[in-house]
Amino acid sequence: MTEVERHPYDVVVIGAGGAGLRAVIEARERGLRVAVVCKSLFGKAHTVMAEGGCAASMGNANANDNWQVHFRDTMRGGKFLNNWRMAELHAKEAPDRVWELETYGALFDRTPDGRISQRNFGGHTYPRLAHVGDRTGLELIRTMQQKIVSLQQEDHAEFGDYEHRIKVFAECTVTELIKDGDRIAGAFGYWRESGRFVLFEAPAVVLATGGIGKSFKVTSNSWEYTGDGHALALRAGATLINMEFVQFHPTGMVWPPSVKGILVTEGVRGDGGVLKNSDGKRFMFEYIPDVFKGQYADAPEEADRWYTDQENNRRTPDLLPRDEVARAINSEVKAGRGSPHGGVFLDIASRLPAEEIKRRLPSMYHQFKELADVDITAEPMEVGPTCHYVMGGIEVDPDTAAASVPGLFAAGECSGGMHGSNRLGGNSLSDLLVFGRRAGLGAADYVQSLSDRPSVAQSDVDAAAQSALAPFNPTDTAENPYTLHNELQQAMNDLVGIIRKAEEIEQAIDKLQALRVRINEVTVEGHRQFNPGWHLALDLRNMLLVSECVARAALLRTESRGGHTRDDFPQMDSQWRNTLLVCSASGDGLVPEVRVEPKEQEPMRQDLLELFELPELEKYYTDAELAAHPGRTS
Amino acid sequence: MAYTAKFKVWRGDAESGGLHDFDVEVNEGEVVLDIIHRLQATQAPDLAVRWNCKAGKCGSCSAEINGRPRLLCMTRMSTFTEDEVVTVTPMRTFPVIRDLVTDVSFNYTKAREIPSFTPPKDLQPGEYRMQQVDVERSQEFRKCIECFLCQNTCHVVRDHEENKEAFAGPRYLMRIAELEMHPLDTADRVRPAQDEHGLGFCNITKCCTEVCPEHIKITDNALIPMKERVADRKYDPIVWLGNKLFRR
């Protein structure tokens, strides 16, 4: 029998980024006992990397903004594949979620009349992003971390124990969800520090584990982003959607090699920075796609006037949605007009005074100065696309964040649907606030509705422990986890990256099949106490499973849309717009088999559909879908 | 371009440990964390190191390089000559768990002892109004990435385990200053800073400011102003007399 610490809770939240912490706050406010489990120290989650801001139509910078405009922008950004109900809830609730943060102690940058300042960002019609310089994610995570501390202080005052209702399990990794019949019964994991096992007995689990970027070589994501929540959900019997849509942020650092992929905030362009090729030309004017024709300036003069007069000018195409800008940069580099290290130039130095750049973009100034010896107030940056975000994730109910497995909930990047085929910058921080809260509520309602508690079978605990310890068993070939990880990243980067085609994706699937076999042979040295080789060996299984979902879905979708670009099918196809590709897993083994099946999405509610003009919808929808639109019937 | 560097890395646990020698490849533009990762991938797969973002934003990879508290991810190899031996050791103020990883729970304990933001009771969400110039003072302190290098370097606790109980450390004294300077915070922060969180231990040697990777002026902008407010409250003779006469 496996030796394991047992912790009974009402709700276990896996992941302590923005979505996880917001879920914790909500479930605790409902009086439940909550455990929050995080792979890193408390407060270090990937949310700190978010720079630009949090989108919410508060209308502080432009009074014309409202939830309908935000909703429309979000649907356009996602090329109308988004789950419209999620996009609706998100647009409606984001302002309240931001204001709430101020009551927790957040200090956003201010407008002259003392309200929260809002900045421009790609794809957003009006200045909409609440921000703190270029470190907005840090402000969010710290604010919620401190809110949790304040709730613990309240519990201490009431019960004499800080951890009476909320306990943080830091540097603890969950490797398996455990069910009782078809319902969630708990979660199994290990302490990184000691390697000892831990079992959470809880009827509800909220997954808030973030993304999958560590499956790609060039990425803005940290080591934690190994698709744990995606994989845990699949193995527990839940489904993933939209996994073919991976966002490559257009501006990552490209030099020096050791920092390749680190994010350069879109705020640089929001605040006036422009993209240029090696001829010094502002090339984005050549890349305005048909669906956005007429919405963006077609010459630099108008684009420059837009920064100061948005009523009478159209916005600069430097601020097109991220998928468009990333593809444009890719094309310029391919055409031989790139910068010395294989990117393009991002110029803010010639656009703003040095002091203003340092004030508005302090982290960027610091990052380039320290890591690349580049003074961004004096010379242009070199930037290129980097794997940044996965739109795909766990299929959830929009209102409650519930996955298809009873007791399982998901929020933030590891959930799917909200962003469709492409996420707008700034919509991630607001997403995790809105749906983090809803997941906390959903889990609380679920737990309170239960008549009996599920229980954890000892055989499941033993099996989970055995699987976790497998890398310590000697094998014939003794594969090194670092080597396998490298090969996986290279294959995904080269073959299922920003531009895809059938034969390359097939090659990638072959490589993944080979890795599936080799992963059984992975062996690690040393013992269980803080052993990074062992940790990677376990994370690798998740990365492999999730990579296969990405590759198989990418092969099936024979069109180009948002974060999925097929060289062999370069057009967007309205027949595909309403089709979701649903991934599920079956079988045992370290990495179960993946199946991908198409499914129709529910048509958009009529009142929401009518927020769009018919000519715009005609660019995305089939004639049959628009037959009932008032523009067609009258 | 590429060369072979000599590294000494501390390996061990709470019981015992020592410096281990490594010869390791270094390429252009790399930082110390890249080299530690290369050691993991090629020579020491179980070498324990804490890290996350590798971009100086999360504050996880704190350690001491040639005796100086630094972030491993923000220390470029080009700051050393090619023949210089680079010595990497764990932070000294906190108990070692393994190799470069230390037990930093002291900091989380201290964080819980600082009373949280206390807004005016009747102020509704969405009605907060503050001027940029007023929020900037606290915003500087909120740049803190909680790398704990200031806590590690502060001599009040670095060589004095016995002070840890009574001293919150620069990071959390700065947190008190941040709340004190928050335009809408209503709690009294001044007296507890001195009486409960050990502000008086600080003798403004500015070591914390010197090691801060975010370049926050911890001493000048947070600790000294708090000390001034304490002095105003505690030692001003008229305030002292008033307190004596009208104390409830």
C-alpha cells in the first residue's frame, strides 16, 4: 500500500495563476474549504508574464465603449469560431472584475480624472486595457495573492488558524485525477521538495493550469506550461476543443539565442511602436486581410493621426490581431527582408521621447538593456513570432465552467472556446478573472448540491503512485528526459508551427508515435527529493499527449483560420466556421490514445447575431446560416 | 564565441554539502541560468534549481553568484572573463532544501503578519478615484517580484537567526510603506511598523536597495519615510505630551 498524506477539502484548485486564485477566492467566499496546489512557489505563476493589460469596456478612455463593442471585437479576433456565450459573459462581466480588484488593493495607472487608465491594443476598437505600466500580470497575481492572505487573516481571527479554509500547497504537482464511478473524487500528486506523495480527497477539482507552450522550442512560456490540466482532463474522460489553434505572438525577442522567444509586449505597438523591415519600410500596410479591409488605415499618415484622433482616422495595421501580424512578419523574413538575426524591426525609439518610453515601458527597457544590450530608446528592437498561448482547451459549460466529467471545472488558458481561433491581447487577464470566478462559483454550487461524498479507492492511489515512480525503474535503453523533450519541441516547432501543411503534420505525428514508444524507456538518476529530471519525465507525458491533440486536429482542419494556418489550404472556409474538433483519450499506458472528432457548435443567439452588420457576417458565415438574419428576411 | 567555463556549484542538502567543479560550454549571449540548465541536461540531471520565467519577472531563481545575491536569469555570462571561475551557491539566509533551492517560507509567514489593505467601508467598486501622482509612490513598491534577495542580504537576519522572529525584513517593511502610502488605505500602519514588525532593526545600510533586481529604492523611498513617520508620531514631544494627557 502506498504511503501518502491525505488532505480532505471541498474544492481543490490546481494552478495558482490568475484563474486559479480567482476561483479560490470565490469558493472561499461561499464558505468552502479550498486547497490551492501549485507547481511553483505561491505568486510565481505564469500570469506575472502578462504585460500589456486587462481588457474591460469600462469606457474610461473612450465613452463610446461598451460590452457590445468588446463582444464584437472578441468574435472578430477569434474569426467567429468563439463560444459566443463565453464571449458574451466575458464582455459583460470584465469591468466588474477589474473594479473588484481595486477593492483588493490593486493600483492601476490612472486617467487625469482619477479613474483607471485604458490603453490601445491589437483588435480592440477603443483603448480598453486597464494596465500598470507593462507589468499588469504581476499586479493581478500580487493583488489576488494578497486578497487570499487577507481571507486567511480573517480565518485566523475567527478560528485561530490561517489555514482553516484556504491552504496553499506550493511546489506540489498533481499527476492524476481520481474518480469514484463517473464523478471526481480527488487528485494525486507529489511534493517537489521531498518527492513524497499527497492525496487530495475532494468532490470538486478546478483546473487552472495554463497552457502548453513548453511543447514548442521557441516560446514565451515558462517550464510550468506543460499542458498538465489539458492532459489530466483528457485522462479523466473530459474533452478538449480547438486544440489546433495555437497563438504565435508576433513579437518575441530573437537575439541573443538564450532569450529567443521571450515576450515583447504588444503595448509597444499600442503606445506608438511600428514594425519595419530591413528596407526601413512599414510593411504592415501590405498585409491587411480582406475581412478587415476598411477597418484599418491604409497609409502611414492616417495611421499616425489615429493615435491622437481616433474619431476621424482608422487604426494602424500594426495593431491587427496577433495571428495576422505574426504571419506578416513570417512572410517578410521569408522574402529576405528580415533583420540580422531573423526577425523584423520594432521601432519605438524614433516615435516617442526616451523618458516617455522608460515611463510607459519600463520592463521592456530593462529586459532589452539587461538581456540583449539594446537601448530601446535609441535603437529598434529585433522581434519575431513566439509560441505564446493555446486557444484550445477543456470543453466547458460557459456559465458554470463545468467540464463533461461531474465535479471537474476549468478556467483560464486551459479551458477552451472563449477565444475561438485567435485570442485578442488583453482578453486573457479578463478571461481568467471572469471565468476563474465562475469556476469557483460552479464548483461551490456543485459541492453544495451533493447528497453524498465520493470516496477514493486505494487501488487507484496505488496505480497513480506506480505510474509516477516508473521513471526510476531501470530500462534497456535508459532514455534521457531532456533529450526527448528537446526532440518533441523541435518537431512541434518545425512541423506544427506557425505555418503548417499536411505532409509535415503527418511527419510530426510519426515522430510523436516514436516518442510514445521511447517515453516508456525514460529513466532518471538520483532520488525523489527535488529532482528536476524526474519532474520533467512526468511532465513529458502531458506534453506528448497534448502535442498529439494539436497535431491531429491541425491535420483535420483543412482551412486557415486564426492560430491555424495551412499552407496547402490558405483560405478561410465558412463551411468550417461552425465546426469544433473535439479531442478525447482512451486506453491506459503512460500516454493514452487520442481521438479527434468534428462537432457542430450551437448557433449564436439571434440578439447577439444582430449586433453585427450583414456584410460583415457574410465574410464568415454560409448563406444557409444567415437565412434568418433580419437583413436577409426583410 | 563559445568557450569552456569553470563553474563551482554548491550541491548538498540540510545535512551536508560542498562546492562541485564543472567544466561547461558557454555560448554568446547566455546567462548563468542557461549554464545551470546545460549542467542539468548534460552532467548533473538531478541538480536542483528553482526557476520559472527566465525573464526577470517571477523572482524564482535567486541565488548567490561569486558571493553576490543575484537572479540567475539576469546575470549575463559576459559580465565574467572567460578564465574567471563562477561560483554559484544558494541564498545564505534561508535553510537549504537541496543544491540551489532554499526554504523561503520565512517570507510567506511574514507576509501573513502584515494587516491587509483596508479601504473605506462605504466606497463601492468602480468608485475609486486616485491621481496618478498619488498612486506612483506605492506602485514603485508593487514592482517587487518577491525574489527575496533583499531579505537574503539584510544583515539583520543574514547572520542573526535570533532576529527572524521580530523582524519582517525589507520586503515586508516596504509592503507596510506601500499600504501606508496607498491613497485610500485607512488603517494605522506607523506604530505597528515599529512595535510589531521590527522597523527599528533597520539601520539603513541600503544593502537591500543595492541587490534589488527591480531597482526599487527600498531604503530611500520606503524605509526612511516610514522611520520619519514613526519618529513624528513616537518622539515628537508635543505629540508625546498630547498622548499622555488625552490617552483614553
